[in-house]
Amino acid sequence: MTEPGTFDSDANPDLGRRVLPQRIDADPESVERGLVTLVLTLVELLRQLMERQALRRVEHGDLSDEQIERIGTTLMLLEDRMAELREHFGLTPEDLNIDLGPLGPLLSNE
């Protein structure tokens, strides 16, 4: 008998086909943690994109002093809230940085 996800050339004449498990082991805690990690990763990606866009607009002089202050405060509050959520779910910033293989990590290290 082969392990799930392995190949058995003697038992399976179709070489190169994966043997998949009949059932998915969906432990509720691991599913919840995976979902939370995915959602927080997406929120962090959007936060970083908004921060970069705000910096570009500031550098180009597109914003008033009031708008700069408001955006800065909002981004700081969002960053603080993300830290609270990571702590609540026992995650680190590295946990949210999905490795995209040859493309490298999803999130910037800034």
C-alpha cells in the first residue's frame, strides 16, 4: 500500500498519476487557522499596497496636509489592529508571507 500522494508503479500501470486520499482530513482547528491566515495575509497585502500608494501620492504632492495626516493615522491604526489580530491568533508576520516559489515571497519586507 502506498502513502497518499505517492506513486506505486507496481500497483498502478498509469505511471505519473497521483494516488489521492478518498477523504480530506479537515480538522476544524487547522481549517480555521488556515482561513484566518489567508484572510490576514490578504488584508496585510492590501494594507501594504495602500501604504505604497499613499507614499507615492505624498511624494507627488497630490494630497493636502489634512489628507496626509488622515491617511497616516488610518494606516497606523490598521497596522496596530493587524498586530493585535496576529497576536490573538498566535501568528507572526512571517506566517502571513506566503512563499510563491520562483516569484519569491508575497509580502515585501518593508
